[in-house]
Amino acid sequence: MKKIKLYTIMTFATLLIAFSGCNKDEHELVDLKTPTALNLSYEIVGVSAEFPNGDGSGMVEFTATANNAITYTYDFGDGRDAQIAPEGKLSYQFATNGVNLYNVTVSAVGTGGNTSTKVDQVEVYSSFEDEEALEFLTGGSSKNWYWASNIAGHAGMGPTSDDYGNLEFTWAAWWQIGSWDTDKACMYDAEFVFTKTDNGLTFEQTAGPAFIPGTYAGDIGVDGDVCHNTDVVPDLYGVKNVMFSPSSSNAALAGEYRGTTMTLSDNGVMCWWVGRSEYDIIDITETTLTVRIMEDETNTWYHTFVSEKPVQ
């Protein structure tokens, strides 16, 4: 009986030591480290004696470094979405006209999400304007826009890259919607308002839901090819600032687009939600707006809107 009891105690002690060792190894694997020695440097493109704040392109090259950092996040202080830079390097184009001072915040992210943050001020000159596009969008004051639902091809998809040849990455080469598509009728209630203000241009979706295509829905874990409301897209409504900048996509050049990119602040979107708010303007008139929005490295969408709501 004593031998059995002694054997039981020894077995328990062995298991306790093994368990403690596992805990130690496990703790070492998830050791949390906060980044240290965070440094932010930048170079404004086109600086000269004549243009001390840059050549008017608004381009700035940023570099962040830190010990124990696994990635970096930039907030550029201009109302646009934050951007991730895994290696700490990022090229960014400020779009507000004139010489403007921005508070740029970089966060170095370590294991377990621990962060270190640094803020620096950058004074940049931007001279890009598209006054004609602003006038077309607003009619000089404020104008409503709607899906061109009565026109075949008011939504379409094509490849993002030029891997397929024949300039397919500049147009909706893969798929185009028919007029009054019944599967997507839920999105035809959407209404968008562009307004000219003393400070520039604003955008607001004032009615209708967000349509989320199946290609993107899986990324955020919701049903695709259906409409969703603010429970899925919380930033759907509300006034957003609009910034114009030169188009930087290869498609804009190869497809001979207008040459203007329109960015909506605060995750703004024109109904079709793919997690992006940058639109290449392909063409714009007083009554029609055609844009291109890139979803990812594979899929790109094309949309057409009109200033008078179609009636079926």
C-alpha cells in the first residue's frame, strides 16, 4: 500500500514538472515586446530653393524604424484612411491644395499588439486641381447622383493587373450588369450628394444600403451579392470630405482616363463596398459619372452614375 501511494506521489510530481515546463515554453512563445527606439523620417518630393515644400505633387516618402516592430501603421492627419506599411516605408500623396501642415502619426506594432507611437509635422505643397470635375459633381452648389440602373453595364468587373493582355485591366472585361438587374435591385435606392463648400467638396450617401459583392464578402465574413446596412458598414452614412489627386494607376494612363482620383474620407463609398474609398474618374459630364475602384490585386470594379434618377 505504501509503494502504491509513493508511486502515485512521484507520478503526480513528474506530471507537475512537465506541465510547468510546458507553461514556461508557452509563455516564452508569446512573450510580449513593445517596440522601442521608434524613429520617423521623410523626404518631400521636389524640394528646391523655389519650392521648399515640394513640387506641387504632394508626394512624400516616409520611413519608420523601431526595435521589435513587426509592422507599422500611418495616419497622415488629412482625414483619409490609415495605411499599413509592413516594412515601415510608404509613399503618400497629400491632396489638399496649397501649403498645408499635417500631423503624421506612425505606430510601430509589436507582438501581442503592443504599440509605440510617434507624431511628426510635415508641411507639404499640393497644386493639383480639377475644377471642372468639381463643377460637374456639384452643379456649382449641390447635386444628387444615382445608379445608372437603366443602362446596361452600370456595374462591371475586370482584372486589376495587365497579366491578361489586350488592356483588359482598363475596362469591365470579365462581367457587365444588365439594365435593371433584379438580383441587385436592392442597391437602386441609393442616393449620393456632392456639395461644394468654402473648403472644397463633400460627399454623402443619403439613402439606400451598401451592396457587398461575393468576391469581397468572404473577407469580412458576411453574405455576398446582397445589400447590407450600418450593422455591417458602420461608416456608410455621414458627410465625407472629397479630395482630388492625380491618378497614379497604370489603368488611368493606359486607358486614357481623365487623370483624376477622387478619395472619400472616413471610409466613404458609393454604395458598392469593397473596403476602398479611392475612385479613378474615367469620365464625367454634367449628367454622367463613370469610375473605377480597385478591390484588390485581382478584381477591379467599374460603375456608372447619373444625375437624374432613372424610372423603370
